[in-house]
Amino acid sequence: MKRYNNQIGLIAAPDNLRLAFFKAQRSKLGKQEVQDYRADLHHNLALLREALLNETVSVGDYHYFKVFDPKERQICAAAFPERVLHHAIMNVCHAHFEQKQIYHSYATRPEKGTFKALAQAYRNSKRYPWFLKMDFRKYFDSISHPVLMEKLERLYKDQVLLRLFQKIVDSYAVSPEKGLPIGNLTSQYFANYFLAALDHRTIEVWGAPAYVRYMDDIVIWGQTKTILKEIGSRFEEASAEIGLRLKPKVLNRSRNGLPFLGFRIYPESIRLAKRSKRRYQRKMKAYFGKLNAQEWEQSTFQRHVLPLTSFVAHADSLGFRNRVLNHLAGEVP
């Protein structure tokens, strides 16, 4: 297996650092830390280049906050200079991580995403009468630093880069040598890569008939529940070997509906999960409230409503949406 070397020079290249800055500033142009960094851009990028080459990069300047959509999560946002660093790394390393992924891994990858995963799951539910759904307990919090570094060493032999990876990985932990921060670009790549070998094993060694993974949400389909039980047992054993614990597995007939990514997938239709309905109602009520109170202009209202509507529109939800909107329209003073 090819291991990549001499990557740190590519990461520290001036053109790559400038590209990393422009990626990191997307959707954050109004933030003061972005404006401050841009005000002395040439100097700041020169300092980052020097720190990369001298192995003096500083990491771990995180801001923590919680989100409750759909469940409580602690988000760890890196300071802007670290965001530039992460983009600089992944501008170069993206292709190496990407080539280790199976086709049907859909999270945080170009031209993949939630709706591509949903469409493939729908096709599989039409073809196979049984599914096995699995996900891990506190996946990001459970990722072992030593196991992750061992996997990264199989991909890279550039010792300077590996020491940088080690520094980033060690900058956060929820327990000794465990955990990746949700919110970091590097975390997304590391977490996806952490399961890549298990993906290949499930398909190529254990013969899973159909398989989809969206980060730590995994679904396998088959003609019989016997084959899914066998694959599920092997999957659970292999997960334990790398320090992960599965939640109770869901083995059921496709006709009874697969809960996946906020939807419930049947062979003949895709419906919204109950929590997605509640989320849509709650958010739409809040958005209409801000519009009616003149806290938002129409353009701001539309910018928030469009992605929410796009999400629910991937299900057979027209009647539900109309009921919610008619009810909210009735509340307009």
C-alpha cells in the first residue's frame, strides 16, 4: 500500500495557504477575527508557513457551544487561524483520504451528502426485503487517539505531517486519549477515515449485499435476516477491536420502514420522521415570528426557509407542509 511522503512542503506552499484562507473565510466575512486576519494577510500566512516548516504550529484554541438540533451536541469551533491551518492540510491531503473511501460512504464528501445517501437507501429498500441498521454510541467521543494515529501512519510516512496530526488529535479529549471535536474540518476527515477499513471489510470480506454509511450511521440490506445477523455480529466484534460500541442494532423488514437521517424509508415512499416534523414546525414558527416582528427582512426569512423546505421536500410531505403553512398563516396578525 502506498504511503505518502513529503507533504508538509506542499501544505506550507504560499499558494496553498492563500487558498486555505479563502476557503476558511467563506460565510464568515463579517466576523471580526476574519477581518483582523485579512487586514495583515501576507504576514499572517507567512507566520503560518514558518510555523508549519519549523513544527511550531499552535493548536487547541477552541470555542465551545451546544446545539440541540436534533439532539444535544457540544460543538468545538477552532479559532480562525486554526481553520486556515485545517484547510491548508486538507487541500493537500483530501485526495489521499478520499481514495480510501468506498463509493457508498456519503458524509462530508464532494458530490455525496445526505440526499445522495437517502436516494441510495431508498433504492436498496426497493431491492432487498431486510435491513440491518447500526450506529455507535457517542462516535466522535469514542475515537481512540492511538488507533487513529496507527491508521494515519498506514497512509503517511511524512513524519513532520504525522507529528502535526498527533498535535491536532491530542489537542482535544473527552477521556484519556479518546475523542475528536465535532466542528473541526480535520475531525470530519479523521472520523470518516477511521471507519474506512471496516467499510471495505464489510463489503469485500463479509459480502454485504448492499451497504450505505453516513458517518456513523450504517445500513446493510439483504435477502434474509440470517445473513444480516451474521454480518452484524462480525461488524460488532470488529468495532470493539478499535474501541467502538454499537447501540442496539435494528433488524427489520424493509416494508416496515427504515429510520435514516431524519426520514423513514419504505420501498414505495420516503416519509419524514416524527422528529423531523417537529423540527420543521418549530423552526417555521420561529422564522415566521421573526418576520412578523420585523426582526428579519424578507430576504433573511427566505434564506433560512429555503434549506429547511429543501430538506422536507425530499420526503412525501406536501400535505404536511401545507397544513403547517396554513396554520402559521392563520396566526399572522
